[in-house]
Amino acid sequence: MTTTLTFAIMDAPFENSRTVTMFRIMEAALEAGHDVNVFAYEGAVALPFARQAPHANAVHGRDTAAENHPLPRVWIEALFALAAARGRKLDWVNCGLCVDERGVGEAIAGVRRGTPVDFWKMSVDSGNTLTAGTR
Amino acid sequence: MAKAATAGGPNHGESDVPNYLLIESRDHFTSQVVSGHLELAVGLRRAGSAVVLYLVQNGVLPCRAGADSGALHDALAAGVEVLADDFSLRERGIGERDVARGVKPASIGIVAGHLADSWKVMFL
């Protein structure tokens, strides 16, 4: 049965593998036909920052293409694409104050600005909620 | 009074105690807190809940056959279902046949499924 699942994440990009694990759970939820809400708080608001850029790796002698550096914004774009392909909803809310603190207001398409009240509303209206706080 | 769930099995509507899925991403060789998490899993199981421990990232390292992971075996003996993320196993070169007896490789879709089934899921 289709339900809505809410996820809260806090870790900044390029910091913690738990973020990737949360992305994998979100992907699995969408693949299973569920709608997904995401509330990004603190450093996690930089995950969908549109200006993240891949880079070369001179130490390893690789150019940008060969390095193929993974970017969180690309993974999030893939989640949005998956939701659209499956006819499901992915609602991504970035905490606005956290965005302003970090100057990461330029987010990829689909990301909206909100407050922790949105997280509360998402949780109340969801079948279940999973939080991955910082350690 | 809560009714005990069948050892290792889900607690589907058998009682009013919640079912728990605990996600562990660290190994006890690196972090002492993992031992406390395993004690939590055993405690919840003994309180009558069905408990799944989902090992992911470096959390899969102690489930290699031959690893010194007594606490993990204590959890299995208590009836905690221990699952190891198949992707994390592959990343670390641990074959499914290298996993300790009782631990079952599983895809991460298990977590989404248990969330949808209203289990209490905690990322430890």
C-alpha cells in the first residue's frame, strides 16, 4: 500500500556516508511506490546547492571527467527524476534560516524553502518518519 | 501486559508492543557506542518487541565469519534478526558466504518496507 514517508537529515555534504544511506532508503521508498518528504536542516541544506561543481584530481592525474566526482545535488536530481518517472511525490524542504546562514540559497529545481514547522506537519501527515541527526 | 513475539519473527498484530528496526552504521571495533546499541536491541527484544538490526556501511564489518563480535551473537541468540546491507558487503569485499551464521544479507529496500509497515525505525 502506498504511503508517505518523511526523512529528516542534518549532515553537510561530503561529510558522512549516512547521507548516502539515507538517499538509498529514499530511492528504495520511491521505487516501492511511496511518496517521500525530506526536511533538510543545518548543514544538510547545502546538499542540493546548485553551484556544487566536479573537479579534477591532479594527484591521481585525472581530469574532471575521469575523476567523475560524485555530487549530492546530482543524486538529489536523480531522486526527483525517479519520483517523476514513478508518478510519486518528492517534497524537499530546506530550512530557510539554515540556508541563509550558509549562503546556499541557489538550490536545484524542486527544492523549496521552509521551517521546522514544515517538518512537524510532514511527520503528522506521514505514515512514518526517519531522522538521521548529526553525531 | 505485552505478549512476547515469536523469536526472530515479526510481531504482526500479536500485541501492542511496537516493532523496531535499528540501523547501525558503525562497528564496535571503532566505536564503543555500538555495544550499547546492541544492548538496546537485546533489551527491546526481551521486552517483547520484534527487533531487526540492519547493519550498513562499516556496521557490516563485525558480521564477517570469524570476527570477534560476541555482542552480535548475543543479539542473535536473544532473537534479534540481524541483516547486513548487501551493497555495504560488496563495497567491502565481503561475500555473502563470508557472513557469520545467522546474519542475512538484505537490500536496503527492507528499511523502506518496514517504515511503510509502521515499524519504529531508528538510525543509531
